[in-house]
Amino acid sequence: MGIRGVARRAATGLVAACAALAGCGGGGSAGDTGAAAELAGSGYRLSGTLSVPAGAAVDSDLNDVNQLGRTRNNDLATAQALSTPVLLVGSVNRPGTGPAGSNQADGDTTDAYVLDLQQGDLVELEFAPGTATESADLDLYVASADGTLTGASDRSDAPYECVRITQTGRYYLRVEAFKRAAGYTLRAGPAATVTTGCTATTARTVFDPGELVAQIRSSNAATATVSAQALVQRAGVAAVSGASTHGPQLLRLPDQAASRRSGLAVLAGDRVSEATRARTLSDTPSANPLRDNIEARLETLRYAKALQATGAYDYVQPNVLLQPSATIGPFPPNDLHYSEQRRDHELITLPAAIQRIQALPMQPAQRPVIAVIDTGVMLDHPDLQPQLASPGRTFLTERLPGDRNLASGDDQRLAADHAVSHGTHVAGTAAAATYNGIGVAGVAPMARLLTLNVFGRQASAKTIDLLQAMLYAAGLDNSAGVLPARRADVINVSMGSPGACGVAFQDTVNRVRAAGTLVVAAAGSLADNPGGQPAEAQQPANCAGVIAVGAVDSERQRTRYPNSGAALTVAAPGGDLGTAGVASGLSEGIFSTLVNYSGDGLRIPGVGPLQGSSMAAPQVSGVLALMRYLNPDLSVDEIDTLFATGRLTDDLGATGHDSLFGHGLINALKAVDAALESATGTSSVANGAATLGLRPARLDLGSLRSVATIDLVVLSGKRSSVTATVTAVRSSHPALALHTGTADPSISLHRQVLDVDRRLLPADGSFSATVTLTLSTGAELTLPVTLDRPAGSASSGPGFGPVYVTLSDPDTGRVLHTVLVHASQGRYAWQFSGYRRSKVVVRAGADPNNDGVLCGPGKPCGTWVSGNLAPSHERAATLSVDQSGLDLSLSPVPWGP
């Protein structure tokens, strides 16, 4: 019998009679056919321990009758506190359903938990679907503790549900039995791999609690109307007067929480005892209005599913509040993969620039347009679609079979082409939708994207097509015979060819600049060649008036591949997938939107890293779009002057302009300040004084890092004007210690080294603190610091709850003895005296739902195996003396067949 073997017991008989660390069950005799020889005398004494993985936890109100210290966790007021990461086993059931046990009669419909989660974490729920005639349906609901975010995964078609966290914070989790009863496994924490089945995400979904939009089922409107009206009345739901029964109508739920719970019980058909009903109806609101509001939102979602399940409606959904798409907001944004972009955005001081723009008393009305002339863009990518300016175009003088859709700038490449989705990546870097909880963040989140495809399915583009696309983007006559709705503020060209700037390119650039459109082009990525020969900036980057962009790495050093030369204007992060970063130890790339393909060739939106000056150019385009957002009248000549005077860059390499970095690394905050000064006639840098700040702007140490450096740097203005010094430093928690480090004078005015003593951290959840530097001027600069509890800390508390150790005769498979064990500080120790056979198989498991089955799917299980063999090759221990060290490791049995 393998790891999926089971030991059955009566739910209230055999095990209920067991005492901790005492044998129970018995059975078996020397006369059993085929049994191992039974020994004379007192038998053997067997003992061992049961270990559980870090993060093991158990629902505090299981259906298991032997659970000690049962505690209700049925609502947010009684939510069970968890640490992250967590692997929890539990059980829920509707009243009167499921195995006999602690919760069978009155029900345990909801388990609530509270814990801290990080952006990118997954919350996953798995459970047994039951049989076709008695199928179970469990739902997972997630709400942030501040009430602003709500996520729900309440599908009825699969026993797996999940929610991806898009914003760091404290969250409530609720597992609810929508139908019948089931044991479950709940996981929460970092995702080791991308979970393709996880389609639900936490998002800023705002709706009025207590209101639903519904439509009576149209297939049989007359009958369904009567049925629906009777049903909603029984559940305490009122249709707003005057609403049409043949179209969308507004449903209002009961105002009182107790009445809503009663209505949900009616819709579920619960068989609730009078005592339980009286207790439910007598519940009073908590003293926490915010928590009550979250409860009301979650109940609204449950009502929607319950009413939909009646079959009386075509649809039922919350009355969602519609708001304009966010184009500016705080940094860091909640985009799912922003952590992979943060380093590069901080290099160009983008967070401070966005915060400067956000602080304006009024945002500009006109959104800038960035024309991306490239391989086309995946127009239905959810992180790009909201940003599209209309209409895009495809410019192809020669078309290949399969080239299509000339009226758009869609990426036409197929899975069979095995092509990199270059244009999609460039577009996302410049202006991906931001603050939407998915994908990545664009440098210019308020910008529109004008998508122009000059490649089709070919591996290269023709000069004539690029020239025509540039003219179109600038609103000038072109071969398509049409013009865009509005000319682009910036054209991004992340392509080129060796050689001096051709006459055709220079003429087109001159015409485009005269129309008021900036041209940004990648300098090229050909310097990493076998001969190690430098490569000059390619055309059209080397044309007069073009902003030619080279690339640097995360240490502000020139990467190994960018072209260089006198034509170079500026540098930006370009990534290097072949080099590990000093801080992270991981290969570095610019993270942005991509196109992936399914096995059957269908396009799938994705994200990922690429490298090259092609990736650096759209960051500069994005910064220039920020400037045009603040001052649409800022001329191309003014921007040339700002570059030439160092107003938009941090000088790198030789002082002033040089052939490796141009005027230096693009600085978004300086660019924003310059645009504001030009627009208002006043400078945000008073009297020539410098603006100081901390780098990084925010520090996330994760679960492993314990040392980091913090630098005081010049964000804008002249370094020579800085007279302030650091007079004091402090941290908000004793776990964070500071001491002065050696600063690189070319980068930092002052350096502090942060050391974290993780032994002094709180034992659970994520941890936040601050580091503050006080300047001689009296000003203070504060750096937020976040980190996780010590990795690998041992589990403590209840472990997986009650565990049953079974001693079996390997010849017959019969369970001879069962030992009930409870955890003490996360450690289980078991023993049994009087085992009277010469062989034994030791198996241990938990039974959260009290169905009498050990080692079933989702249940913690372990088998003692001689020689550490895999469970499928387990062997019985042959006994000749008392045996200790019969140690087992418990983990949930995988779900599925």
C-alpha cells in the first residue's frame, strides 16, 4: 500500500476514544492468515517524530473532533492570523453536509484569515471536487485590510482557485463553502513559477456594497420573472422600483449584516438549527466600520454568485463604479512586474520625476503621443491596448504571404517565424499602461502609443517604409495618403544600419523636426563583435537633429555592446542578459511587454527581459514625452539646448560630451524640472541650489539580504552649490543599524551602510521600517525599508493539527494500532508500547474534514521508509528490539488523479 493508501476509522468512534500518545485500535492476532509472526511478551516500544515544512498551519476550527483549542474564524472580526509563506490545511461545510464531526450539524461555511502579502505573491486554494451527484464548490475571496482592493476567484468549474497580489499590504482571505463540504489546502506567498491557471488578480475594483446589477433570464422571461421575484424576496433582496424586468435592473441587498447572512443561507438551502439561526440573527455590527465595509463587499460578491446559480438570471454582478483610467499616480506603482523594472527606473530618477508631476495642483489635459516605428505591436496586449492612439499603420512596399492588416500597426509575426516581439517590448518600455495591477509600468504612463509597423513578417525593414512611417507620425504627406488624428510628439526608432547618415534620412529628419516632432533613435548594439572593434552610431541615429541613445548597465557603466561616436546624444539603461548584476547576482535585462505563443500558435500576452540600445531608446522617448506632457510647446531646438547644457542628464565618463555616453545618463527628474521651468517661467531649483535625495528611493531587502548601501545624491541642480552635510542618521527599529561608509565622490555626497539583524525582527509577516538622514539645513530625507521575516524559520504552534500515526501489518495491510498526536511548538513526538509483530509499516496523516480517510488528496501524510527510499518503494521495518527514530516528514498529498 503506497502513500495514497488509507486507514479508515469511525468518525466519532475509534479515534474519538484515543488519548494523545496512547495506543488505540488494537486488533490483529497471531492467528491472522498471512500475518507476520506475533511475539510473546510485552512487545516492542516504537517512537519517533513528525516534521512539517516551514509555514505549516491549520484551520483553527476543523471538522476533526480531536482538534485542541478550537477557535472560531468565521468572519473578519475573528480572522485567524497567519505568517507568510503559509501552507495551511482546513475544512469548510454548509450546515448538514459532509462527514459527521465538529461542524457537520451547524456548518462551518467560512474560514477567515489575515496576513501580510507582497506584490507578486499568489494565494492558491485547492480542494476535492466531490462526486458528480454531491459535488463541492469552494470559493476564495481576498480583500486588502484598507478596503481598497478586492479579489475573488469563485469559479464553479475547477477545484483550484487563486488570486495574484498586485499591491503589498495586509490582506484578509476567506475560504467559503458555496456548496456542500470539502477539505482544502491554502497556500499564500511568493510564486516559485508562473501559474498559468491563475487568471484572477487583485485589482482596484470599486463597487457599492449591497447593490447588484441583474437581468432576468431571457429564455423564459415570464416564468423566470415570477421565480426570480419570489426568490429574491425570500432572500431579502429588493428590486429597485421602476426597473424593467426585461432588461438590467438594480437589486439591493438587506442593510443589516445578520439579514444578509440569513438571506445567503436561504439561497444556499441550508438546514440551519433554530439555535444557530437565532445566534446568527442576534449578531451585532463590530466596532470596526472599515472591516464591516469589507464584509459587506464580500457578501455582495457571494450574493451575486448565489443568485446567478439559481438559473433565474442571465447575469448578476456588482454595481461597479467606472472611473477614468489612471495616467499618473504614486511610485512604486502596483504593476505586477514593477520589481523587475525598479532598478532601471531609479537609475534615471523616474520615481522622483513622477512624484513631482503627481504633486502638481492640476494635471495637463493633453496626453503626449509616442510613435513606435518597429516590428509592430501586439495591439490586444492588455498592458498596451489602453494606451493606443488611433489609427496606427503598417507601411510595406513589398508584402510577404501572410502580411495582413495594413490599417494598423499590429505585430504580424506568427509562431512559426520564431521572431522576438521587438516592437511590443519597445512600446511597453516607453508607455505601458501603469497602475493597473498587471504587466509592467511605462516610463511615460500618460502617453499614447502610435504603432507603426515597417517589418511585416520580414526580418528587416526597408528605408522607404521607415521614411514614410516617420512622415506619417509627424502628420506630413506620405504614401498611405492619410494622416494620424494628431502628430506624434516623439518618434522612437529602435533600428538602423551601419554607415553615415544618408541624404534621404537627413531630409526626412529635417522635415519631421520642422513639424515639431522629436526623433529618438538607438545608436546600435554592434560593438560586442569578435574583433572587439568599436562601432560608430548607425543611421538614422547619426543624422543631425536625431537624439542618439547609447546604453549603460545597472552600475552606470557602459555595456559591452552599444555603438558610440561623436553623434551620441545620451545614454539610458539597456540591460545585459549575459552579465550578473553586482547587487542581485542575476542576469540583467530591461523588463517589458512581449508576445508569447500557445502550443497551437495563438498569441498570448507576456512580459520579459531584452537587452540593447533598442531598449534604452524608448526610455529616453518616454522622458521626452513627460516633458511634452508638461509643456506641449517645448520646441525641438529648446530640447537640443537642454541636452547640450547638461540640464537633462547626469554626466558620465569624461567631463562634458564624450563619444561613449554623449551628454550622460538621462535624468527624468531634471527633464521634468526643465519642462516645468520652461512652461511656467520659474524654476523648482531655487537660487541655483541643488535638489538632494536618497538612492535608492525605496529599499526592499526581501527575505535574504541583510546589508545595503544608501547614498545621498544630487537629483538636480549643480553639485558645486551643495553646502549641506549629514548631521544625524537614525532608523525606526533596532533591527536596522547604520554606519558611515566610503562614498564614491563622483556619485554620492554621503553613504550610509545598513545592516539588518534579522534576529530582532518580528516573527511573522512582512516588516516595514524607515531610515532618516538629517541635514545641516534641518531638512530630513526618509527612506522606506521593507523586508520579510527570516527565511526558513521553523514552524511553531499547531502544525497541521491532530495527526494520526498508524502501525500496520505489512503482510495484510491491516492497521493494528493508531496513535493520536498533537504538536507542541511545531514538533510532533509519538510513541507506542506493546507492538507485538516482527514487521511494521508506520504511516501518519491528518484528517481535517473528519471523513475517516488518512493520506487522501490534500491531506498531510508521511510514511516511514527504511533507507530513505521514495514512498512508492516503501519497505516494512523488521523489528528485533525496541525501535526509535521512526521519523516521518509530513506534507499534503498532491491533488488530482
